[in-house]
Amino acid sequence: MTKCEVVIVGAGPAGIACGYVLAEAGVDVIILERGQYPGAKNMFGGIFFADQMNKLIPEFYTEAPVERFVAKKHYALLINDSEVSLNIDSEEHKKPPYNHSYIVRRSVFDKWFAEKAKAQGATIICGTAVTDFVWRDRRIIGVTADTADDDDNVLLADVVVCAEGANSMLSEKAGLRNRLSMRARCISVKEVIELGKDVIDERFGLTAREGAAYEYFADATPGMLGDGFIYTNMETLSVGVGVVISELYGRRNPPSPNQLLDRFKNHPCIRPLVKGGKTLEYSAHMIPMDGFRNLPRFYTDGLMLVGDAAGFVNNSICHEGVNMAMASGIMAAETILANRQERRYDARALRQYEHRLKNSFVLQNMKNSRDFIDILRTHKELLNNYPHLVQDVITSYFKVSDVPKSTVKRDISRMLRSRVSVVKAARTVMALMRGGI
Amino acid sequence: MNIIVCVKQVPDILEVSVDKETNTLIREGVDSVINPFDLYAVEEGLRLKEQYGGQVYVLSMGPPQAIATLRQGLSLGAERGILLSDIGFAGADTLATSYTLAKAVKKIGHFDLVICGRQAVDGDTAHVGPSLAEKLGVPHVSCVIKIHEVTEEYMIAERITEDAKEKVKLSLPGLITVCKGINEPRFPSLKWKINAARTRVEVWSAHDIGADESKIGLKGSPTRVVKMTTPQHHRAGQMLEGPVGEQVADLVSKLRERQVL
Ligand SMILES: Cc1cc2nc3c(=O)[nH]c(=O)nc-3n(C[C@H](O)[C@H](O)[C@H](O)COP(=O)(O)OP(=O)(O)OC[C@H]3O[C@@H](n4cnc5c(N)ncnc54)[C@H](O)[C@@H]3O)c2cc1C
């Protein structure tokens, strides 16, 4: 049986970051990845929030395959056939390090990052799916790959780091999380649409390597807890929608995620942005929505969970995933390094990992937005009524007519009074401030 | 048993198409794979090793990216991978290739058996195996479909010809080329994948193997491609009509006419 010091399952941002730090310190580390290459199976929106990356590999963006940096952000409420939006266009974000926000394609980016870890001395084995853990005396001592019945497919290690992402099959097997609830996962579908750089620059008002991130709420996924997005790659757009899986059930004729995407693409405010493009890729992926209160246990004897496997995604307005994935991977590595001399990786020794998480933005941000999803779930008006109301208020106010503005204002306040309870709205806002955003 | 398996990286024939103007293969954007026959050669080498002990080396001549093919050999269970790569090797025909491989085998030194795939699917000549045996001064058996017996001195191999199977006694050291059907190639195991990732493929130049420059690459290749044509497939289809009985009778008489039956 083959043996090494640390086995990492999964070569996404969490696993690679962990492997990078360990290899840099001279640890004998092997990363196992089921895709044919790192990134082959990975997709996200996406903005690579990269302040962790910039710490690990300073000015990584000068050599990494980055499509564009995020120069413009656009937050929009989609309502029926219109949108109300907020644009953020800041000169500050157009200068290095670009607010640590880079649009990347994971299929090439993860590959690049993996090469960097290899250069540090990490071994990365692709085309290998880990199927289970190897246990001895209720302690994890390794993993089995592909077929378990043969010693040649067993890899033993002092400690295992599980960076398997949102599927969580292994974390369940380790007994660290319960069976996935459909409330705790969002399903996202995305198309990569080719338009060419010139068309994209013109439609989104960009030049050179400037990019735009458009986030859509409310009727992006009508009546459902979800959102839509458009991100500009260099020559293509990433266009997608995500919806909490449980929202699709318990309905008569639930729409399929791709129907939702089609509807989104055909919204009158979206269509002009994507029209004439050729769809090159179609993909789907899950996003953890465990939320702070339902996070799994992060470690057990011989094992730590990092990244999406541990549920570290900030589900509030800025859905930060990769940054937390990398940070948790790095903290797991640091925990291993701190215990390396004694070679003790039992649960007591690994408790240090949780301390590190608690003292970092990872768990603090998770805690900060602990109620976000619940608030949306229990205050459906946030996604349904309020956006429509905002829309009605704004369109009435700006309507050009001979009705005096004083009358318009009176009508608006009547409309507001009839459609919202001020007390309730205030409570919702308070709740959001406290534990939502 | 020390076994050297010769492997070649070829364009994935499932993806290749022919340029209608120049009649050459369009290789751009086509993935490279291990020559399918060589996969059987590697597998047979591994099985012999597992049964009789020893080591398996994989050997290839090709551009630097052919390292991937040798890695594949390592991930299946070979101990050592050697790539012969040198600008001077470019443009080699089968004569220059077998000369080059022979020089490398001699550098490796001791071996009991060399195994090649029957032929490479991008050239289909089936020259290199037998020619290599000649250059090494060892006997060979081509198109082997089964190995019956192996001793220190000889092996009994079954080869397949167009209309027969032959059992041949081959004294060792020797060389065989293998056909599809000799075995079912395995999938790489985790242990060997790790080994492959951690084993450096050795790269040898013309100088390293002490090759005579006039015998390698284009210079050492008397073969000249005079013309290339793409085979045209003429299908003279004919539909038979009428009741089934008549159709069958008709078909039989047509087949007799053409002396198929
Ligand atoms: C549509 C969408 C949009 C998103 N947008 C953003 C965004 O804009 N910004 C942001 O920061 N985050 C975003 N995220 C979240 C972000 O993608 C994740 O948080 C991040 O990728 C988590 O990294 P990870 O390394 O933990 O997991 P992953 O990136 O999922 O990597 C897990 C790896 O493990 C491998 N693996 C899984 N199981 C096994 C196994 N059994 N054996 C071997 N290998 C295995 C997988 O193939 C994969 O390579 C988005 C996610 C989605 C789906």
C-alpha cells in the first residue's frame, strides 16, 4: 500500500491552496482529483475573490489565466418586464489589485493553480475519484480510489483533507454531516455565450481588460429563492441562474433549471445583452447553502473538511466562495504544519483548525450572514412584493405627465401604506442588518 | 524477465480527418493517444512481469509531448520510461526509427524480451518491430495473439496470419509484436498513477545513444513519399425488389456470379 503524509481529496481552490502551502513547507502531499485535469469538472459564476490568492502568490494576476478584472458591478432587481438597478463603477477598482475581483474560467484557472502547487512539490493525480475512507480504530488513516477491493487503490496518510466541493458524499461518509437537505443546496445552470470582445466591450461599456459583473434578483427566478448573473469573460459571457433546490419541489409543474435560464435570457432587459451569441458550453453545479447554523463538523480523527465541503460559502449578497475555500484550505495546512512534529492528527489536535476558522473572516462572515437565507425564506415579500413595489414607486414618480408632483407623491405614499406594513418592513430590515448582510 | 515495450504516440484516429487538397492528415487540434496496439504490448509485458518477475521499461521515440504516452505506460505499471527525443530524429521512416530504437535498447543493456504493437495506426507499416529485431540480432515473432509458455531459454507464442494460427518457439532474448485480442488492457491503479507522477521520464538525445547521424531522422530515411491519395469508397448499391423468396434467390445468384459463394 502506498503511503504519504497528507492526502487531499479534490483539486479545487480549497484543495490546491492546502496542497500548495503544505508542499511549500516540504510535506509529502498528494492531491487526488476525479476530473481528467484540475478544473475539468469545475464551474462557477464567476468572480474569483482573490485576496487569499494575492497573499499566496503575490500579483498572481500578472501570470494567471484571468479573463478580466471586475471594473463594473451592477446589482439589479428584475421585475416583470423592467429592472431597477444600482451601478458601481469605481476608478479604484480599475487599479491593481483590482479590488481582488477577477473573472476567470475555472477549467483553465484551476489547471494553472494546480501547476503552481506542483512546482512547490505537490503531487496531483487526476482521473481518480476517491470512493471512501480507510479507517482504523475509528480513525481515518487513508482513502480508497475507484475500486476498493485492491491494495493498489488504497492510499494511506497521516491525515486526510477533504476538499470535495458541494457534493459532500465523503463528508457524509465520515459522519461529519447529515444527508444533504434540498434546502441546503442551490442548483445553478450556466451557459457560456460567445459574442466576441468588441461586442462585449460595447454592450457593457468596457475597454481593455475591464470586466462587468451583473447580479439579478427578484424575477430572475420568479417567485423562487434564487438569482441570475452575467459575467463578462474576454470573448464570451457567462450567463446563469441559481435556485434553491427545495424551491423546485412542492410545486405543480416545477420549471426545470434550464427553463428558468431560458426565461431569464429572454427577459426584455437581459435579451439585448446576450442576443446574437452562440452558446458554447452548458453546465450545472451546486452551491452549498448550509448557513452558519447548519454547518457540518469541520474535523474528526484524521480528517478535516475545507471549502464547499465544509459549507463555507457566504450566501448573502456577495456570494464569496473561492476566497473562503482558499482560506480554509490554507488554515487546514497551517494546522497540519503546527502538529507535524508530534504527528498527532486526532480530533483534539485538529481542534486548532476550528479555532483558526473562528478567528478569521471565514466563520465571522458566515456568522454575519447567518440568517440571510432564512429571512428570504420567511419574508417572501422581499423577493416578491417589495421589488414590485420599488418598481411601481419609481415608475410612478418618474412618469412624465401633467399630474402635479405633489399629487404623485400623495398617491405613492398611499400605495406604500396599502402595500407594506411599516413595522413589518422595519423589522425585516433590522433582521437583515443583524444577521443577513 | 526484463522486458522493453516500444510505444508510439499517435493522433487519435477517431478524430483525424484528411485534408482533401494535400491528402495529408489534419493533425491540428487532434488529441494524441498511445497507439492502440501498443497498449496490448504494455499489458502483455506487465502480465509477464507479474508472472515471472523482473521489470518493464517503456521506450518511445517522439517529440517532447510524447512524455505523456510514457507516463501512461508508467501509470499502468512500468518501472521506467525513456523518451528518445532530438531534432535529429525528425522525419524518420521505419528504417531510421528501428535503427534509433535499437541503439537505445543497446544502451539499456540487458533484456529478455522486446514487445511492440503489431503496427502503428498512423502509418500501418508493421515494419518497425521486425526491423528492430534484425538490428538487435534477435529472433522475432509477429502478430502474437497468445503466449503459451515461457522458460529461461524460449517462449512458445501463437501468432495469427490471414488464414491460420501458428505456434512458434522463439528463443530468448527475442522480440514479439502483439495483436488486438491478446489481452484486455487494465486501467491504471492509484499506486501506479502516483508512481508515474513521481517518476521522471528519462529523455535521451541522439548523442546519448551514440547514434550515427547519417542513420537517423530524414537523413537516415530512404523512404520518399511520392504521392498521397485518399481512398475512394465506391459503393455500387443495388436494391432487390419483389417477394422475399425471389429476392433471396436473386441475391444468391448475384453472389454466385461474383464468385462470392
Ligand atoms: C454557478 C456558481 C457561481 C458561483 N459564483 C461564485 C463567485 O462568483 N465567486 C465565488 O467566490 N464563488 C462562487 N461560487 C462558489 C465557488 O465556486 C465555490 O465556493 C468554490 O469553487 C469552492 O471551492 P472548493 O475547492 O471547496 O470546491 P470545488 O471548486 O467544487 O472543487 C472540488 C473538487 O473536488 C473534486 N472532487 C469531488 N469529489 C471528489 C472525489 N470523490 N474524488 C476526487 N475528487 C473529487 C471535484 O472534481 C473538484 O475539482 C459559485 C458557484 C457556482 C456553482
